[in-house]
Amino acid sequence: MIVVTGATGNVGQPLVQALAAAGEQVTAVSRRISELDVPVGVRRRQADLTEPASLKPALHGAEALFLLTSPDFMANGDLGDVMNVVRAVGVRRVVLLSSHGVGTRRHSSHLEDAVEQSGLEWTMLRPGNFNSNTFQWADSVRAQRMVVAPFGDVAVPGIDPADIAEVAAVALREPGHEGAIYTLTGPVPISPRQQAAAIGDVVGEPVQFVEQSRAEARNQMLRYMPEPVVEATLGALGAPSAAEQRVSPDVERLLGRPPRTFAEWAERNVAAFE
Ligand SMILES: NC(=O)c1ccc[n+]([C@@H]2O[C@H](COP(=O)([O-])OP(=O)(O)OC[C@H]3O[C@@H](n4cnc5c(N)ncnc54)[C@H](OP(=O)(O)O)[C@@H]3O)[C@@H](O)[C@H]2O)c1
């Protein structure tokens, strides 16, 4: 049995679907998960990672765990405590959703350190900027056909969360990924201005791009992210290093096909912007 945390989110939802479609027994976990969030036949359990003991019933009988943390966990949780519970119940393999920023030294690696120190088999997924971050533009695109964002012409190879989910499914189900670190990007660098234009293409009307200053973006992001994460994110988006702009071969190597484009992501999620 495979346990998926963050099961109602951008990565967890397609991961639960992919595992269930492959015939795996899956337990989908989040704090507020309901029947409507999971495919028929998938077990669901409510648990809060900031209270590691609450995970025990979900993990009972599990061989592998997909571990996804959240901003509230970063503020209030301790992954060492979570890993103690995971090890004690007999889980063998953990796939951690980490971040490209760990490899490029913008983020500390304390999540990866806690997983490595657990002594379990581990695989680290280090994705770059998610295409789903553009959901934050949905209201202004719907209301005014407008996107307000910083660094309009700075391009990074954003990743489709569905590709992260497919890679996670491979690492959870198949042997041979122990100790591996995968850098996950999209197929080509794309700028916020180009992303706004791609959204315009799928809604069938032009979307105006209004460039925000770094300070304006920072104030807005501080409402839902801790300050160190905001600084690291603005750094990676505004002044990406060569490594952060590079397209990684890992998605194609693992899935046998190129990563999905931003246009494909926008097409699949057009309902949010119409
Ligand atoms: N966005 C990016 O560009 C980017 C880049 C690199 C790495 N990442 C990493 O990707 C992860 C976010 O992935 P995502 O976009 O799929 O997330 P998401 O869509 O925001 O979903 C978060 C999921 O976690 C659950 N959750 C939140 N707090 C929880 C808690 N305390 N205990 C248990 N479950 C909790 C949520 O459900 P409930 O609310 O029901 O609990 C939900 O299922 C983060 O770890 C982030 O660092 C993001």
C-alpha cells in the first residue's frame, strides 16, 4: 500500500489517480480530505503533518510514502518527528517532494536531511517553479483579462505538477530509485509574459500583462508564505542562476517522453481562467 500526503493538491491529486489507475492500493491523506477528493475505491484518512501521531492510522500497513510538506508545516512542523513515526510503523520507502532550490542552494535542505537521516530508502524530487502557481492569476484573468506579476521577461523552465506526479509514481512503485535525486523541470524556459499570453490563447482573448515591482510582489507573497521562502522564490524567479534556467533531462529519462508544456497545462486548466 502506498500513502500519499498532500493528496488534495496540485501534485497529490494526479498522483493518487495515477497510482489507483495502475492498480495500487492507495491511502490519500490531508487534513480535510473528503469523499469527493478521491477516486472511487481509494482509502482516505485525515491527518495533520504538524501532529505526526495523527498519521499513524493512515500509515498502518504501508510500504511506501509520498511526503509533501506545506507552508504551515514549514512554520509549525518538524520532519524529524514525522520520520520517527514513519519508521516506527514499518514504512520502507519515502519519496520526498523537495525543491530545485535545495540543489541551487536557495533553500536549506533540512527536509531532505530528516529523510536521509531516517535510514529508510529515499528518493528526492526537486522540482522548479510549478505551472500551477499561475492559478493565482485566475481571478484577474476572469474579471479583467489581466495578469499582474513581477519579472515579466525572466524565463525559467516551469514544471507541470502532473509530470511531478508521474515521476513520483515511478519512484514509489518501481525499484532502482533508492538514493536518487531528480531535478524536475518543464521542456523549455518560459517567462510570466509568455505564460499570460498562453492563457490568453486558451481562453480565446488577449490577456494583458502588467509588470509588478519586486517590492509589490514581495508584500503580496508575504500574505501566504514565510519570509525566507518569499525571498528564495523571488530570487529564483527574478535572478535565476544558470542551473535554475537549465532544462533537466530527468522527466524525459524517467517517463520516456518530454515534459508537458505550459500550453498543455493551460489547456487542461482553462476552466479556472474562463
Ligand atoms: N509551487 C512551486 O513552485 C514549488 C516549487 C518547488 C517545490 N514546491 C513544493 O511543493 C509543495 C506544494 O505542492 P502542491 O502545489 O501540490 O501543494 P498544494 O496544491 O498547495 O496542496 C497542499 C496539500 O497539502 C495538504 N496539507 C497542507 N497542510 C497540511 C498539513 N499540515 N498536514 C497534512 N496535509 C496538509 C493540503 O490539504 P489540506 O489543506 O486538506 O490539509 C493539500 O492536499 C510544497 O512542499 C512546496 O515546497 C513548490
